[in-house]
Amino acid sequence: MTWESTPFADMVREAQAPEGMTWRKLAERATDPRTGQSLTHNVLWKIAQGDMVKIAPWMMRAIAAALGRPVREVQAAAAEQYIGLIADDPFDVSSADAAVVVAHVPGLRRADMPQVEALLRNWAAAPERAEP
């Protein structure tokens, strides 16, 4: 069985889908707020086609800015598409203070990861450590 998924390409394609949105207009919004680097419409189009592109951290931030989505969501979609890992919170334990992200192969469910769940529960139950 071959697993093929294009969540990153789908995400970029959906952002370009609304009437009047072009690849050039989307690229105008694709600027990394940290470095000021921008993506071209060509790179966005290649991503949307599912082509392999060289990814850098600044690109994830630029794409997140263009799509109006959280950087972690864009990074997770790229990881799933390019390396076949799902990065999510299968235990629904993230909070405003901490995000729990578990990278796993496609198809695994919470019930398939009892050791990970036990580890997270032990970590959450540990008393806070005093700072030196």
C-alpha cells in the first residue's frame, strides 16, 4: 500500500482558490516577518503542484503569513507531505501555555500509542521543579 498525501500542497492551493486571488497576489503576502525574506509566485505554484522544493524555516513563516495560518500548522503539513510524518496532539492535552506535538506515522491513533500517552501523563503529573 502506497501512502500519498499532499496536505502542504492542498493548503497552498486552497489559499489561491478564492476568486480574484492569483499566485502573484498570494506571493505579495508571503514575507517572513522575522527576516523579511519573500517567496516568489513560482515557488508557491510549485508547492501547490506537489513539486519538491528546498524548504527553510523562513519559508514556513512566509507561507504561514501568506495563508494567515499558524506556523506550526504549516510546518506540520510540510512534514506530513515531504517526510510522511503526522505531527499533531492525538491526546488533546495542549494548552495555552504548552503545545504537545507527537510525530507519528500516518494511521496511528491514540489507542496505538499507549507508551506515549503514559509518558505524557507522567510528565504532566510531575511536581514542578524549583528553579536554581
